[in-house]
Amino acid sequence: MALERAAHVMQNTQDTKQHLSIMQNLALSFYWLASNIQWTALIIIVVPRAVLYIVGRNASTSVLSALVVGGSLIATFVQPWAGWVSDRVRHAWGRRRPYIMWGTFGNVLGLLIMGYSGRSLILFAAGYLMVQFFSNLAQAAYQALIPDLVSEDQRGLASGWMGFMTQFAIIFGALAPNYFGDKTVFWILSAILVLGWAITQFGVHEHDSRSLTVPVVTVAQGLRQLWISPRSFPDFWWVFTTRLMVMLGFATLENYLFYYLKFTVGLKSPEATVFRILVLLTLGSLISVLIAGWISDRVHKRKILVFTGGLLMGATALTFVFTDSMFLILAMGLVFGIGYGIYLSTDWALAVDVLPPGPSQGRSMGLWQASFNLGQVGAGFIAGLVIAPLSHLVPLGEAYRLLFLVTFIYFALGSVLIFRVRQTA
């Protein structure tokens, strides 16, 4: 009953949502652009390269997996908690923007620690985990802005803009590590993150929440409020599960593409090829993401779009299992981008469609986003279980082929299980 009482007294924060202009959509999604530039650079190139430099070839996979799992576990717990806390914030800037600011500046400090860690794995790992904590603190509040501010008839479009920013970020995230030195790239990422924060912070207009009535709850009541009942809201959990499957696949490709190209394809310096793949991926996604988002608002066939996008991404992973052709690898990067764009165009919209009613959108979106973080945890953990023993039985490159076969299974399950969702088309 505590959650229902909280929803009642906090309902005065739910003002009528206005139609957002293009500029307002841009301001709303700009922080997502900056955050994804950071994470693209870190996950795909900066962190794998730094780990290889610090610990060497033999230990690189296990150390990278440990970092990914540790960071993602932090994110998994921070997101629902910080989202729930932001639901209860009373501030002149509104409920979300104070946490976006605090998280951003803590994130920047973590980046600079990573940049000046030298060959100290402990210092580098501490900076990386700090980035994970504060980035997810900011994101937990930020992602609640969409259900707070976006009307139902614009959810697909807003989701499309978020997907567009995700893909646009890939080019810049992959470019920065190739054209700037190890220390400089962390300053560049910090500057981009602060710029993204400023544009969203001052371009988005939340209502003053100082008059918000927030009920006092015990620790036990607070913990119960972080949970969403699968029996009462099964569609939320089916969306969560299917997204977890897709994110397991995406995280595996993202985290281990660098090593796949190095150890399986045999490229001495994979950075340039990673960038070419990401350019093609981005091109494919930019073609599909806004168009598919617009379509999902008009025809309301979000599940079909999720299914299609997931299968295209799965086809890419399956192709990587069997080919050595750089032409085919690059071509499938384009195919993956089209599928990823279709998926992203409906990802956020589908989540908002199945959220439990009431003002606790920060809690709900934080719990939904845990599917991404658990995908990172699971991807790193399962990759470690696959690669470590197989590397003693078969060449390391062949072990990565088998890992990408597992990746195909993730995408296939995420595509098929979406039809268990009943609430939306």
C-alpha cells in the first residue's frame, strides 16, 4: 500500500505533456549522444586497448571480462535506486536534472583518473568503476525524462531520436581513440560529456518540484518500492527479458569485436577496421532508426519491428562464425546497423508503453535499464566461461567463433520472445 499512497500524493507532478518541437527533442536527446560517445570509445577501443597494454595478451580477456562484469553489477544496482530517489527529489530544477548534474561531474572525475592511471591496473579499474557509478546515477534520472515529458503519440519519435543519437555517437566514439593520445582522449570525452549535460540541462524544462509531497518510508518499504510485481505487470517483465537477450548479444559483439578481429581474422592493428565497421553500422542505423520510430507511432506494430531488428542483428553474429572475408564482415556491419536502428527506434517506446501507471517513472525506467546492465554482466561472465577453457583446446580465434554462435542464440531468443508481450501491438 505504501507505493499506492506515494503515487497518490506525488501525482501533482504529472502535468499535461505538451507536443515537443524538433529543437526540444534534440535538447532532450543530446545528453544521450554525449553519454554514448563516451561509452562507445571506452568499451570498443579505449578499455580493451588499455587492458592489453597493462596486463598483456594472455590475461587480457579475463581482466576485461572482470571489469565489464564489475562495472555492470554497479550499474544494475545504481539505476533502480537512483531512479527511485530522483522520483522523490524536491528542487527548483525539477526531479531529474539535479541528479544528472551530480552524476556528470562524478563521471568526469572518473575519466580523468583512468587517463592518468599509467600502468596501474588498480587505479585504472577504480576510475572505470567510478565512471560506471556516476554515469548510471545520471542516466537513471535522465531516462525518466521521456515518460515525464513525452506524450504517448510522440513516444516512437522520441525513441527514434534516442536511437539516432546512439548511432551518431558511434562515429565520434570510434574516432576519438584513433586520433588523440591516451591522456587527451579522456579530456575530449570529458568535454563532450559536459557539453551534452549543459544542452539537456538548460534546454529541457522540468517543473519546479519543491512543492512535491514525498511520504516518509522505512528502509524496508523503500526496498519494496524498487520492485515491480511480475504477476501484476507481466508485460513489463517480458519486455525486460527480451531486451536482456538482445543486450547480451549486443554487449558480446561490442566488447569482443576488437579481439575477434585481432585473434580470429588476424589483424595486427584492428582499430581502423573497427572504425570502418562502426561507420557502416552507423550508416545502416541512421537509414532505419528515425523512419522506424515514425512508423511505430503510426501503425503501432512495435513487436514486429523489434522482431525484425533482432533477427538482422542475429544474422550478423552468425555470419561472423563462418566467414574470414573482410568484405562480408564489413557488409554485415551495415546489415547489423539497419537491424539495430530498427530495434532502437522502438526500444524506449515499447518500454514506456508497458510501464506501471503512476509517477514512479524513474524507478521503473531504472529497473528496465537494468536489463542493459545485466546484459553487460552476463556477456562478460559467459564470454569468460566460453573463451578461457576453449583457448586451451582450440586456437584463440576459433574460440571467438564459438562465442559469436552463442551471440546468435541471444538475438534469436530476444526476437521470438517479444510476442509474449500482450499490452502493445
